[in-house]
Amino acid sequence: MATDPEIAFNRLITAHHEAGHAIAHLVAGGRVQSVKIISTYHGVMTPREHEPAPDNVLGWLVMILAGHEAAARYVAKNGYGLGTARRLTRDGAASDLAGFRRFARGTGISEAHARREAARLVSRHWGRVHRAALRLDKAGRLSGSQL
């Protein structure tokens, strides 16, 4: 059974994952309707757009992978190596990876390239991602204007 600190830590991982998606989407020029935590291990970021703009497919693909990168970076900042943190948070990003593969098919954009771009974006905007995650953890839901 998880202790309260374990639950809190896992909820913060989820908050960072969803904040990573949201901030990456905003940076790419997208609009976010809302971001919320549904349970300790599950959240959702709802973009206003339902598919990538034809001229910004890479931005959409980076947004999909940025959630995993943000969660891993948060875990790494709490005592794990980044590679280990990425492995530990991989299961929480399985549906994102499926979405990535669906949208990436036929674009010529590799997963490795999009992951590098997601890592760069999350690193560059870490302060914003982290602040949004802390607010999301506290409130449970943020509108796009609160990001």
C-alpha cells in the first residue's frame, strides 16, 4: 500500500506530465482548453485543436512527447538519473506513444528527433512547466488561461 508521501509524489509526477503537454502545446502556438488530474496516476490535457496544423506537425508531435519528458525530468530532480527516470515514467506515457505513432506516420519525423526536441523544449521552459504543475497539483484542474 502506498504511503501518503508516495501518493503525493506520484500525483506530482502526473501533474508534471500534463503540464509538460500543456506548455509544449502553448509554446508551439496551440491553445489549451484545460488540464486536469483525474487520479493519482492519470491526467488529461485538452487542446482546443483536435489535430496538428499542417505547417506544425513537429510541434504537435513534440507536445505529445513532452508530457513524458516533463514527468521524467521531475523524477530526475528528485534523486534519479534522467535515463532511469525516463524508464520509470515510460508506462505512464504508453498511450502518448501510441498517439505519437499515429500522428507521425508518413510525416518523415522520427521519434528520436521529436524526443530530442521535446527534451529541449521542456529544459528551456522548465520553470514554467514546474510552476504550472505545482498549481495543477493544488487545484486539480487549470484552464488554458491559468497556464
